[in-house]
Amino acid sequence: MILQERSGDVGMIMDSADDITCRNTKMRRLDECIERRGVALPRQVSADINEWDDQESGRFVSGSIMSDGDTKSEELSNEEFSDEEFSDEACSDDESTDYDDVEEELNEAMLLQTEQTDFNVTSIVVDFVSDDMSGQEAGRYIGENPRLKKLAIAGGSMEWDGESGTLEWFSKLCKGLAHNRSIGHMSLEECNLNEKAAMATITTLSPFFELNANLHRLEIVSCNLGDETIRMLASALSRRENKGSLQRIILDANGIGDESGSELVHTLNHGYDNLTHLSLGDNELGSKACIALGDLLSSPNTQLKSLDIENNQIDDGCITVLTNALSSNTVLNELRLSFNCSITQAGWKTFSTCLQNPRSSLEILDLSSTNIADDGAIALGRGLMNNKTLTTLSCHDISANGMPIITSHGWRSIFGSLQNKGSALRMIDLRYSSIGEGGLLALTNALAGNSTVKMLDLSYNKQIPAAGWRSFFACLEHPNVALEEVSLRGNNVTDEEMTHLSRALRANNGTMESIDLGDNSSLTSVGWAHISRVLCDKSSAMAVYSSNHTLSSLGDQDDIPADLDDLLQLNQTGSKKDVSREKILRYHFQDGKTNIQELIDMNSNILHHAISWSCTNVTGHTLLYNFLRSLPSLVASVNIIANTSGAKRKRLS
């Protein structure tokens, strides 16, 4: 067991490709999961401790914890723990508490803290089983630590077969964990439990679920819980004393069937009024579970803001139930329906009506990897035409084995909504969607009249020909276009198209910050040179000043020339004013360069900036002195009047 530094939530790994009903591969599903949920692959740290800031659970301190599968350790007895040690007052989840930084491993010396009630570690990630600590010892430390706020058990690298001893070690840890009353965020990830072990785990942890008043986030992902274990979890949650504290529940990829899922959701609809996030993706939910979800969404007490039911058994009947519930819901902000390929065009037509609801609060909608075709797309476009809340639309991988299923007619309807004056769309994801030249033309025309879309992902749409890209780049010159981040990764962009892109960046260089051009194998140094000149036209100081000082990224790639990479990094360093100053000084006023004629020819609107920059040159005031000598007219109009009578001269105010 080791404590690890993590940059975000414990990752969620999808189940096997055999369980996917859609045509997409497991790798693509995993890539999207990683990209959307911010999965960070484990990076082990040694005994060094690093601060782990978490907005929800206060400040955590990371360290290293070693453990093992000692099969000779005695079983923990209930007598070893007393409820008095875990009173709500002693273990309150006070996020304002300032925890001290600690830099040490959890070893035998640290275990002595349990006798001194002096605990320091507040965040633990169990990553593997070693030979230095038994499951009983680890469970004891976790169970008796009143300062522990976050526990994640990441079992992906553990051997879960019967001979490894992992199950026995894990069982002993859970017996200690059951007594903890301070943990606010608990995560079990990729613990490959068999049916018996899964049921035993939830039975053992029932006191933790029922009595820990501080628990606000529960994640059990890819642990093979199954129907009976989910029923046991639902039963434990129904007996929970402080239902109001639980805000997030994530139970992805656990083989949850329709009936057991219905029972679980029914439980959550009674007393869990502060639940804001529910994720049940990659399971087998159907009509019964959707009826329960509809009741939850229709409840006047619901505070649910995010619902993820991707890759389930959602069909037209299910989507109708959910649509009816959403017609009266004013709380839900995020809905993920991706990989539900049983929804037909009729179902999407039904669903589109909820987008027209003026009471709708949906901001994020994920329809990726579904079977939406022209009829469904046209209906969705009509639904979006008057929508004023949706900010993020994901239509990733809407294709049939790489072939388009939405034609230009369907895309024209969806993109036409961008010209809605009240449109709030800021991010559109069209990766792998085979939109083709006609679809891109529809998008191009819509963007010319839109000023809200900031992020656009067109990666891996190889059906778009060179003419399509030239039209798209020409659109970027339009003053209304507000795009800041565009991904063109994995397309057929060539050096020729880069000339059109560079022209667009010159014409409208105030907003674009990132253009991902990675995995475009046809690009050469010729194409990159076009971008270099856009970022810094060295022909004159005035040309440098008028260059692009905003673009700072071209994606993650190794073949960008060093000079271009240097300019991209320079654009990250400060304001446009500071960056342009640095470029002018670097290329025109360093190493003894004092080309005063360049300043003489400079536009008067920026001349005063150049004067101030020259004053800060390492050579002192030489540049300013030479400049003033070259332009005596600047100082010829002296505001002093000589008194011919011999009186003293006075300065005009």
C-alpha cells in the first residue's frame, strides 16, 4: 500500500470491450473517459510528502504508506474500537481546519500514534500490497485516525486471485475502515472482487456507510459489485443517519442491473436531498431504473445537478420518461447520455423537446457515440434554436465505423442554432464525427455570426478536404469569431493550408490562444515557418508590434522548430504589451542594434511605447538620446515665452 500524489480525482476505468453495445472500441472509450474525467495515472512518491489541495475536502497532506498481506495477523475484534472514540464532535469535517504538513511514512513508528491519539496523515491512497504492514495494522490506523479526510483504494495494480492474499489483506483493512467516522471522500477503484468478496466488503463497511456523518463523496468504480451487492449497499444507505451530508455518488462499471439500480435510486430519493452528482455509467440500467430516475428528477426536493448514465440500456421508452421528468426540472445542469445506441431517431426527437423548455437549466449535454442521424440532428437543432442555457455540447464520434451518419443537412440544423442571439454555447466537441466538407461549411457559416463559442474540437475528421479547411480558416478572420482554443489534431492539414491559417491569425490576432495541429503528418518546416512569421514578423519594429502575441500553443508534438517553440513560450509570459515590447527589444535593440530610422517610421499611436521601452535598455539612455537627436521637431515647440521687456520668463501651465 502506498500513498500517492494525485492531481485530481481517482480515475475511473471502463469495463471490457465485450460489454459495450456500441460499435466503438474500448480504447477510444477509455481515451474519452480519461479526457473528460481528468484521470491522472498514478505517480508514486517516496517518503516525501506533498500538499494535496482539494476544494471539497479541505487541504490534504500526501505521504507514503507501506503495507502487506500478512496472513498471520489476528482478526480485528469489535472490542478494539469504541464508538466514543469516533463521536461527531471529535471527527467533524471542518474544512477550515489548518492541518500541519507532515513528511513521513506510515510505518511501525507511525502506528504508535494510535496510542497517543496523535494523527497527522489526512489523505491516503492504497495502491499495492507489500510486505511491511498487515491489513489489520493498516485498517487499525485508518479506523482510529480522526483526522483522515480522504481514502482511495486503487486496486488496478493488485493481484486479486485467491492465491495472492490480496483479498484477505483487503478484508482486514475494511474491518478497521468500518470504524472510521472522519473520512469525507472514499473511493474504491478497480478492486476486482468476486461476488462473495463484494458482498462481504459491503457487509463489513455497512457501519461506515450508516454512521459516518462526515461522508460526502462515495466512489466505487469497476469493482464488480453486481445486483445483490448493490441491494445491500442500498439497504445500508437507507439506514444512514445523516443522509444530508452525502453529495456525490459514483458507481460506474459495477454490473448494476435494471432492478437493483431502480432500488438504489429509489433509496436516494428518500432523504438524500443534498445529492448533487450521481454517476451510474457503464452499467445495465433500463426502464425500471429510468422510472426511478424520473421520480428523482421530478422531486420538488431534488438538488441533483449532474447525472451520468452513459453506456446503459437506455432506449426510446427510457428517454421519454427522462424527458418528461426534465420538463419540470429546473436544477439539473449536466446530462451524459453517450454510448446509448438503442435510442432511435424517434427517441431523439422526443428528447429535443426538453431543450426547448424555457425552464431548462441544462448547461452540459453529452450525446457522443450514439446513433443520431439526420432526423434526430434536425430535431436537436430545432430544440437548440431558442435554448439559452446550454454551454457545452459533445457530439464526439457520431459515425458508423468512421462513416458519417449525419449529413450536411443534419449538421446545418445543429450549427444553425449558433446564430441564435441568445445562444450560450461555449464549447463544441466534434472529434471523430466525420462531419465532411458540407458539415464544416455549415459550421463555418454559423461561426461567422457567433460570438460565444470559445472552444472547438475538430480532431480526426479526415473526410474534410483541403478546400474545407481553407474556408474554415477564412472564417477565423471574421471580427465576430471569439474562438480561443481549436483542436485540428489528426486531420489533413498541409503546408498550403497553413498559409491560409497564418493569414487568419494576422487579421484576427486578439483571441486565439491555442491551435492543436498535432498528428498532421503532412506538415513540414515550411508550414511551421508561416506560423513563426505570424508570431513575430521581424522585418521591422512596427511589424513586430503588429504580430500575434496571443497564440501560445500548437498542441503536444515534438517536431515544432525551436525558434517557433520559443515564440510560443514568449507569448505565455505576460500581456500583449509586455510580449510585443520583449520581441521588439530582442530583435531590434539588442546586441548594439540602434536602428533609429525604424522608430522614426513608426506609427505615432505606438511611438510613445517605443520611447518608454528604449529608456529601459541595458545601455541606459543612449537609445532615447539618439532618438531625440534624430527628431528635433518633437522638442522644438517649447512652451516658454520670452518677455521682451526684460521681465522674468514664466512657464505656461
